[in-house]
Amino acid sequence: MLLTIALNRKWSIHQLDVSNTFLHGDLPDNVYMRQPPGFVDPNKPDAVCKLHKSLYGLKQAPRQWFNKLTTFLQTQGFVFSRSDPSLLIFHKNHIQIYFLIYVDDFIVTGNDNSAIKRLLGQLQTQFALKQLGQISLFLGIQVIQSSNGYFLTQQHYASKILHDAGYDECKPAPTPVAPAPRQAQSTSSPFHDLTLYRKLAGSLQYLSITRPDIAFATNMVCQHMQNPTDQDFKALKRLLRYIKGTITYGLSITTGSLELRTYTDADWAADASDRKSISGYCTFLGPNLISWTVKKQATVAKSLTEAEYRSLSAAISDVIQLRRLAEELQIPQQTPTTIHCDNTSAIAIAKNSVFHARTKHIEIDYHLIRQHISSNAIRLIHISSNDQTADIFTKPFSISRFNDL
């Protein structure tokens, strides 16, 4: 979202890093440690050291570092975002600066380069700051700049996953999940290498940050991390083969409108083992995809309408948070955010409280939809299933339909 706004406003984006991050933290409590090997006092071998500063390995270290950094930024006039605790915002005398933190990696952008330069100079006096210039590689995500905007890719990371799995030269697959009829839970034998399965599944989760096309398949693979079978590993191999053929794929960010719109869908009773449904939704800021989710619902839905209604409720919670964040980033949404749903019954229940007999078993928190419709924060629009973008997050498809989505 921040990259999209910076691109539209032609702001430069600075990337920063701090050396020896956790050594900067101050300790409010008394913490003692054994004398480190090689530095034991021969006169007092049983004595312990009292720490004056944080050290790597302390469970307090990350929190104390974050406190020290954000306290310093607050003295410079920054305030915390109400929507994202990792974002600090400076608004004063028409100067806008946004400071995004991930442990010791930072992104800084704003409308006043001289003010940003002063801020970086002050940070340099307090911390061992490394200025890495314009954003290019952040948290393993390569940011490629072009005349059209930014392209986010994890190609190097995907190559490493394939190499670790021994699939450097595998035959590509056309889709991440094999389209197959629904069937009962497989009686396949347990997979022999749990560590390998979990390592690959966890790695694919991180890869899905820039690859929404593998989000559904990754979710399916990760549901079996506890006790994977040979059949589950076969599904994981299919996903790796798909990645091999699409290794250059990523997420593009281009200029355009800054209006939010959302698509939401559900696949009723999708899991043959427990008959729970799959929710999927995604949100665009103008032409750019900025948020998406694939999740198995917590309880069994009695009907397709109920499954769609629950997915709609989850999507609205995400939209409300994004609208709040957009307002803090100085792009307030002047009109209700459009949410596209392909189930007319779910839309009818959302708009009409008369359907009590059909919905009295649904938890009350799902009915927040009506409140946000009446407050003009959202509006529901019916969309045909053929045009439902969120379909790609809920079920496997044929090659042609998958490519369309």
C-alpha cells in the first residue's frame, strides 16, 4: 500500500538497515548471565554478570530494541499508526513522512527529501545506521523499478526452494493444484521425512507474499504439516513443479486510481475430512492487488449461503482496517468501498435483518456487515461467478479457467 502511494505521488523510497540491532536496547529489569567462556574471572569463577544493555539471545531484546527506536522517533514528532503498529507517521507543516519498521529493516518515504535527510542524519547519531539507497531488496523481496512502476518478485527465493527440494530440473506443471473430483480423505501412508515437508511448506508460505496464484495451493499443503502423507507430498511436488514454470512471476505496482475494491468468495464444505468451507477474498487499491487471504472457516457452515456470508464478514473486517490505514496515509476513501460477492442470498441476508429464522445459528459478530452498510463504509455488489476474481483463492481449476483468473 505504501509503495503504491509513493509511486502515485512520485516520492523516493529509502531503504535502511541497522547493524548490531539488539545491542542498542536498554534493560529496565535486572538481568544476570553466566560469565562467558574464555572470559571467566579466575578469582571469582562462580560470580555472574549483571547486564547494563541488551544482548542477542535475550527474550527481551526485540521488544527493547523496538521501544528504543520508536521512542526516539516519537521525540522527532512521529506518531504510531492506529492501523499498523509497524508504521510511524509524521505530519507537520505540510511535511509527510512515513517510517515502516521490520525489526532492523526500514522503509522511509515522504514528500520532503530534505526533511527525510535530516531525519536520517539524526538516526545516524543514535544508531549504527546503514543507508542502502533506493529500495531494491527488502525482506527477500526484489523491487524492480521501471517506467511503468514497481515489480515485486521473489525469484531468487523460489530458485532456492526448488534447489533445496532437488527440483531444479523438474518438468513444469500448468497449475498449482491438480483439478480432481472431491473425494474422502486419503488413506495414503505417512510421508517418511516430516522435516523436509515442513521446511518446504513453510518456505512456500513466505513465497506467497508476492505470489497470490499459489496462495490456495500453499494453504492446502500447510494444513497437513502435522502428519503429512505421501499423497500430501505429491500435492506439494505439483506446486513446486508449477513454481518451476512460473519462477519469474511476481506482483506489479502501477499508477492509477487510489480507490479500494474487494472480491469475496467461499467454497462450501470443501474439506472432505471435516466438511468445513474455504474463505477467500482479495482487495485492490486501484489496479494493484494489496491484500488477499485463503482460510479454512473455523466451524462447519450449514449452507453455501452461510459459508459465503462468513467469508463476506471476514473480508469486511479487512476492508475496514484498510480504509482506516488509507485515511492515515492521506488517501481517504470518499465513497463506500465496493465489495463484489457472487451469492445473492448472502447479499440479501447482509442487507435485510428479517431473515432471522435462517441466520439465528450464526454468531452475532458476523452481523457487523449491516452496521457498515448503514454507515456507508461499504456497499455490496453482485457479480457473476465468471467474473469473480476471488475464485482463485477457494478451489482448484482447469488450466484455461486458472489462467483467466
